[in-house]
Amino acid sequence: MALSLKKHEMPVQDPKVRAHNFDEVALGYDEETAVAEAERCLHCKIPQCRKGCPVSVDIPEFIGKIKERDFDGAIEKIKEANALPAVCGRVCPQENQCEKYCVLAKKGESVGIGRLERFVADRYMAKNEEVKPIEFAEDAQKVAVLGSGPSGLSCAGDLAKMGYKVTVFEALHKAGGVLSYGIPEFRLPKDKVVKKEIENIEKLGVKFELDAVAGRLFTVDELMEEEGFDAVFIGTGAGLPRFQGIPGEGLNGVYSANEFLTRCNLMKAYKFPEYATPIKVGKNVAVIGGGNVAMDAARTALRLGAEHVYIVYRRSEAELPARKEEVEHAKEEGIDFKLLNNPVEILGNEEGWVSGMKCIRMELGEPDESGRRRPVPVEGSEFELAVDTVIVSIGTGPNPIIAHTTPGLATTKRGNIEADEESCATSKPGVFAGGDIVTGAATVILAMGAGRKAAAAIDEYLKSKKK
Amino acid sequence: MFKILRKEELSPNVFSMDIDAPRVAKKAQAGQFIVLRVDEKGERIPLTIANFNRETGVVNIVFQVIGASTMALAAVEPGESIIDFVGPLGQPSEIKKFDGTVVVVGGGIGVAPTFPIARAMKEAGNKVIAIMGAKNKDILIMEDEMKEVTDEILITTDDGSRGIKGFVTYAVQELAERGEKIAQITAIGPVIMMKSVADCTRELGIHTVVSLNPIMVDGTGMCGGCRVQVGDETKFACVDGPEFDGHLVDFKALMSRQRMYRDLEAEEKDHICNIGLGRK
């Protein structure tokens, strides 16, 4: 049988239908397709895919198990390295990670590693197997994890498995961090996936305290000195949204992507008034930015009833930081990409509402410090986009609360917490940090990788402390 | 879950509630706020803390019923619980011994959050004067409590039914005219009132702090909904505030932003009234 150069397609909801509902877009492989896709794996002698995975999942092994139809074995293999496989199978930018290094990608399409991961993770979840609680030693050391996003969850899960008593403190009323407030239902179902993954970590014996704002309700020092925690992991994530600083950002109808998505995902404003939090989307929406969050905001706006949604991005398609699949899905749904354009002013009417957005065309010049070609404005090319809602999605800065309330915790000039890349150790003994609060906004899987590294380093630290 | 220990209707549609929240009470400081949610489908409502007692673990809030969410909150009875009560949030007021009198100005239910500030200012050794404004004498709140923690109170009513007839700024003027040496004024109330106080004190050259309660979702420094223009800078009320220099705040933009959801709020209120069962 000749090897197909293409991945097996994953069924998706019809774009015309899904643009008006919040149900998941991608539907996942069935068993036969999964096995057939696994058959494409050549099992290279020196597999390259693993080195592209931030948590080093043993990819050839789990794919091998799928070939043998040992699906339980496959998920076990993944779970050795990845605490949230059903999440990663959905939201990892595989094309820049594992799949990028797949030997098949040289000639055609790589093995659908992400799709296979999702398949075995979903199959495992559907089985609803009992998670065995961990029996903690009476004198087990205690670790506090601040934030219940990807880094916190993976750190907590790993530490619990090592026998430490872990309490996760979450500021919001729901655990999951960006998985709950940021990534939309249609890309990452909340009840079916996120809630279950968190419940599984809870069942291990990890305690979750919600509504607990670290740095306000308690300080890091108090946790260690008064509440008996032997180590602390800070995984509080990305913080306040950045704005461009152009005129009109204070107008009504201007949202940060964080606010827009939080209203919709966490507060379920798409079910207003059954849920009490309101959200307003006009007929014509501009989303500024080209990352995953921008795609999420644009596609959410469409689902909330917007008639025309633009992505306004100052570089070209090649530089779009979003996952390829999200860009494709957005296009299929009718999102209008205004590439090589930059907003210069948001225009308002007399009542203080957005009435349009003035943009300028850009062209790519010499490479900048990020290695990407720097966009430069084309003089005299200003034009007006007729929109009534603007969603700003150009990144976030660090949340200042913990840095401000923790003496001895070094931060960078930008306000991110300084932590060692390998051990996640901060300048404060016993305090570790990882994820977006250290790196600035990045991906779910990188944060999970940091959580894992931190768990290993905390284990080492606590063992040496016990001696 | 957080239990409601006491509920009192201070004036029509204005409620005072004691909430059992020992950990919040332990850490609360004057000037900070909380975010609460009544039930699983509820909004996150930010409210400035009106009082707290570290010994009893009680936090007091005062709120006015203006939309569906505050209506749902007002319907919770003592002994029942609300699902979330998060705090203390925001920066505390700057409390120290000032060189001169400290004045707190509360308009309407804005009197409530001036209480812990007045008390802390008094405890720090300041002479404290409270100006309390209301539309009429019947809806004036917390007069006795304010008397206890201040050296003097001045009441203003729009209709003249108590105290000075007119706005709170009249009382500020009066203090200035009698030669009171004012080191700082903290004004809390409707945005238009805070703007008027700031305009008045700008001319008088008195440093003025205002406490803002803009649209907010998480309240912890994530969503960015609470951004306000303060001088040349965009600030976030939840982590940089809620208190800002009243002479630098762009009140016009703030007032405009407060209107963002007005029509939806009305729709939601109707929605609830029509079923007559609340949201549950």
C-alpha cells in the first residue's frame, strides 16, 4: 500500500452551520481512521517528533499502541508526560512542534499526531474510568500552586503523583485559567473536556481553592511561614491586556480580547439573559491582532451574531502567529482577513460609541529583532473601515499583584517574574514560577512544560530540604 | 458559599448586608473592594467594602438595586448564601497622619465606602470631617456610624430637607470659606458627583482622591474592562485603583463607558420580572 502524503481528514461541522453555534468545530477521528492514520507513522529509528514536544511525549510509542489497537496503552503512554492530553490534542500548535519534525512533513503532510492524541484522550474520557486517589504519607510535604491554568494544573498533577500534598489557589470562581476563560467552547468544550481533566486531577487528591486571590487574600510569605507550605509554584498566567495607545480606545464598543472572551466563555454571556453577564457585538467587528486569541475573538463575534468580522493584522499571512488550523477554520467561516493593515485611530460618534476605524496599509521591510520582516506604513494610504465593535488582541502584560506583594521576588523590566529556564526557580528560595507569568503570553503546552519542569525541581528541592 | 448574616434596607432599594467571610475580613483594608456572585448564572458584581470586622469575620457591603443582578442580591435572605465573595481587591487607601484636616465626601450610597476610610484616617490621628450628600433626608444613610468615626459631619440634600440645600460641593466650599485647612479630600459617589468635587477642589487647590467603580469582569487584573484614563496613562481600576487622583481622571469617558450596557440591563430586568421567579 502506497503511503498517503496527506493526513486523514478530521470531520468538522459545516462552516455555514458552525458559524452560528458554539458547539465544537472539529469532531475527532473514529477508531478506524485513527488506526489508519497511525499506520502512516514510519517509526523512524531516530524519531524527530519527540524533540518538538515541550513535554516530551513518547510519540512513536503511543502511535505504535494505536496501530495495535491498544488504545488504553496509548493513553497511558501519553499520560506519563502530559497531564491534559484532551486539551493538548485540541489546542497545541502541532505544526510548529511535533508535526514539524515528522519525516513525512518533508514530502507531504506529517502524521496527524495531535489528532491521534485527541482520539485516545477522548476515548479514555468517554470511558469515565475511576481515578485512583493517591495515598499521601502523613508527613508529606505541602506545596501551594498559585493559578489553575495549564502550568498550575500540570505542576499540581505531577507533584501529587510524587506524593506531595498540593493545594491549588485560583482567583476566579472556576478552575482552568485560560482553558476556562479564554479558549472558546467551540474549540475546547468546557464540560466535556476542561472540567473532566480538572476533576481527574482533583480525584488524585489535589485540593482546589477557588475565589482565592494570591497576593491579596494571602501572600506568598504567609503561605510558607503561617500556612505550612514547603514550596510555592506561581503560575498566575498572562495579565492585563495591552492596548495600542491610539485615540478612541476608551470608546464604547472597544473590548480587549480578554474581556470579550471572558464574558463569553467564563460568564456565558452568549446565553444572556439566562446568564446575567451581558455582551455587545455590533454588525461589523474588527479584531486587531493575528494570534490564536484574535482568531478566537473573531469567531466568537461571528457566533454572537456579527454580520461581518475582520481580522486586522499589520504583517502578512506568513507571519500570523495563530495555529494554521484556526486560520483555516476562520477563513472557512467567512472571517475577512485585512492583512498588512494597522489601525491608527478608532472613530466614535457623539454618544461615545465606535463608528469606524481608521487604518493604514503596511508593507514588509527589513527583518526586526524577532526575525520577522518589520511592517512599515505606506504613506498616504489611510482608509476607513466601517465597524461598530473593535476587539483589541495584541497581547498581554504580566499581572502585578504577586510581584508587588512578595518581597525578594525578582522581576524583569517588563514585570514578568524571573525564573530559571530549566528549574523554574525564582530569586526566592522555595518559590518557583512558570508559564505566561514568566515568559509573557505563549502557548498552553509551553506553560504545561514549565509546570512539569517546576514539579521536578520542586521535588528535588523538597527532598534536599527534608534531609 | 458565603452566608448572609444580616440584611437591612437602609432606604428604599438601598441594602446593607453582612457577609460571613472571615478570610476576606482578616485582610481587608479601607478603600478596597470585593467581587461577588449571587448564583451560578450570576454576574460578577464589584462593590467597595463598607465595613469589616477582623474579630467577627464579617464584611459589610451597601448596594443599590439598579439592575437584575443587584435585584437578585437583594432577594437573598439572612441565613442563605451567595456562591462567590472574592477579595479584598484593589489598592488600599493611603492612610497616614496628614498635615491638615482629612475630608471624606460621600454621595448617595457612596457614603458607605467612605466609612472605613474615615475610621482609618481618624485612627491615624487625623481630624476627619465627613460630608454626606443625598437627594432628601429620607434616603440619607449611615449618619450615626459616620458621626462615631469623625469629628464633624456636614449634610447636604438636594431639596434642603436636611442640612445644606444643594450639592456636596456647597459643603466643600463652606469648609474652605471658614478657613478649614484641608490636606486631602476623598470623594466617593456617582461619577458626576466625583467630577463636580474634583472641579471644585481643583480651583481650591486641594488634593482629591476619587474611588472609581467602572465596568469590570474579573476584578483581578485580567480582563482590562475597567480601564480609565488618568492623565496621560491608561490605568486599570482593579489593580492600579480603585482610588485615583481626581484631578487627573477623564470623567467624561468614564461616564460614557458606564452607559455601555444600559439597554441590555433594562432588558434583563424585564426578563426577570416577567417570570417573577428570579433567575434560579
